[in-house]
Amino acid sequence: MPEALTATMPNDTEIVVTRTFNAPRQLVWDAHTKPELVQRWLLGPDGWTMPICEVDFRVGGKYRYGWANPSNGRAFEMGGVFKEIAPIERIVHSERFGETEALVTMVLAETRGRTTMTLTIRYDSKQTRDAAFGTGMTTGMERSYERLDEMAAEAA
């Protein structure tokens, strides 16, 4: 069974999110790097779609994600730049959402066919970190990761 997402704040500017998937590291990597897979799971709470998913997956390349909720007419976007890529192990990228920019480091570690993902999200201040966390971001993240679990089960 996958483990529930955990989120900690080890210092004034970071949120560290950890989640284990019952899937090999390559599958979790592909789910984060291939647009056709990203659009299947990175949707947040139910009811959202991702009509925009542009990924130039290389150091210096940009990504842009756009979500829409047809039931309430809401939409939003975020994007950033890939800073570092170590295949199937680590991705570092900026993440701009509105006026907020963060640096996100994703590390994947596999043990016996299960992959633990650790996301370290670094903000410019405690105030920005607290505001981001206060949006309930981890609830939407967990629902997205449940979809990634479903994709992994289909691939098994």
C-alpha cells in the first residue's frame, strides 16, 4: 500500500513533502516528466482538468501547467524552469505561481519496487511559505498522488 503524504516545515522557508508509491522509480519519474502522463494525474481536487501542459524537459527548459474547473469556471496556471536533472533520481526547478516563486527539489529513491519521493519546496520567506501552506496545498497534492497510484496499478 502507498503511504499517506507527510509535510513538515524544517525551517522558516521550506516545506518538505514525502510520499511513497507502490511503483518503481522509473514509473514515478515518467509520471513527472512526460506531459501525456502529467495530465492524467496532476489535477488536484476532483473536478479539475489540465488543458495546458507544456514541458521542455531539459536544463534551462521551461514548463507551464494550466488547470480549469468547468463546474465553477475557475482556472489558474503555474510554470517554471528546470535547473538540474539527474535522470530517474533528482529534478530541481523553479515554480512560479502568481507572484510567488519557489525552488523545488524532487528526489526519488526506490527500495524493493517502492519509490519514495521527497519534495523540498523553498520559498523566499516564512510569510510566503506559510501563505502557500495555508492554501491547503497538501490536500490537492494527496488527491493527485492517489491518481498516480491508480496509474501505477494499471501499469503493473
